[in-house]
Amino acid sequence: MTCVEAQPLLDAYLDGELDLTASLGIEQHLESCHECSAGYRKLELLRAEIADADLDFVSDSMLRRLRAATEPKERKSAWRVPAFLVAAAAVLVVVFLLPGRFTAGRASMDREIVDSHLRSLLGDHLIDIPSSDRHTVKPWFQGKIEFAPPVPDLTAEGFVLAGGRLDVIDTRKVAALVYKRREHIINLWISQENAGQGESEVGGYHLMRWTKDGLTYRAVSDLDVAELHTFADAIRNR
């Protein structure tokens, strides 16, 4: 088997979707090809990182795949099994031992955050402490939450601080900062957790999530997604 033949099959091989003949061909090729074996290890690491970042829920289909992965398979190469089994075991431990924390699921959490964004735009729910001065907004949170949220000044990047408020996400009190870009509102929630990174679109609103210095940031807006990326990058790079 050549590299051209093997590389398109690596994803399917990692998922256990190839028949025995194709699997044996991939295994033999990986043992002799440094380039493809390095690419396969990257896929394994990516799989583990995704699992670590997004363990909000596990679907029935994912559970079936995890159970299948732990069953003995004929002539399976011993060198590659442990990394995937460790990731699978981590998922199963979280699912069965910590159900209360992950029952909502990532999709439900995204919907909750977008709904919070929409509620904030109704009436006078948007801002508790109106100010464009970060030195006024940041101290306002003292004593209201258990950490001191960063309040970046992004005026030079075209995002003007409008103020902040106290909010609740997943039963936790969080800091919510409000920025404006032309006529668009950006809600930025900051919480004391590590929820990984990702992005999604719910009802026409873009949501971005990232982690920095032990805090999770969630930004939602109807801005163009490229502009929301610029906003997120401005905070991440500080």
C-alpha cells in the first residue's frame, strides 16, 4: 500500500470502519512509513483533544462506537490501541460518573447562551454598570463573583466597551461585558472554568468559546463571523 492509497483511509481506520484486509494493509504501511505514522498520531491526538474539550454529552451512536473500540479485534496492532482506549475510557468515566454536569449537552448550552444574549437586549437587561472605562467596570464586580474578570480595552480594535452586568450561565454567576461594534452588540461572558474552545451558529447568531488563563470566554453577536473572530483574537492575544 502506498502513501497515496493509505492517507485517505486513516480517518476510517481510526474509527474502526475498515474491513480486515484494509486494516491489515494500513497497519503494515504505518509500520514502515514515518510520514503516514506521524499523520496518524496527529489524528489520535486531535481525537483526544476534541474529547477533552467537548465532553458535554455523548450520543447513543458515540457510545456504540466507544464500546466497539474496547472490544478485542483480530490482529489489532498493540502499539496503537492504548491511546484511543484511554480517550474512550475518559469519555465513559465522565458519562457514567458525572452525569449531572454534562446532561445539558453542548448544543443546549449554546442555545442557553444565545437565549441569554437575546434576553439582555430586551428592555434594560443589558447593562448594570454603564461605562466605557475599564477601571470603572472591573471593580464593580468585586464581591459579586469569586474572581476578578479581565476587562480589556479594545477601542483601538474598533470594539467599544459599553459596560457590564452580573449574569448566570449553567447555574453559575458569571461576569458579562458588553461591547459595541457600530450598531451591533457583543455579549462577552467570562466564567471561572475550563470549557475548551469552539464556535457555533444558533438562530443566525454567532457564538465563540475559548479559554485563557483558567477562564472561559463566550462571545455572542449577530456580527459577521470574521469580525467576531477579530474580537476574540484581540482578547486572546493580550
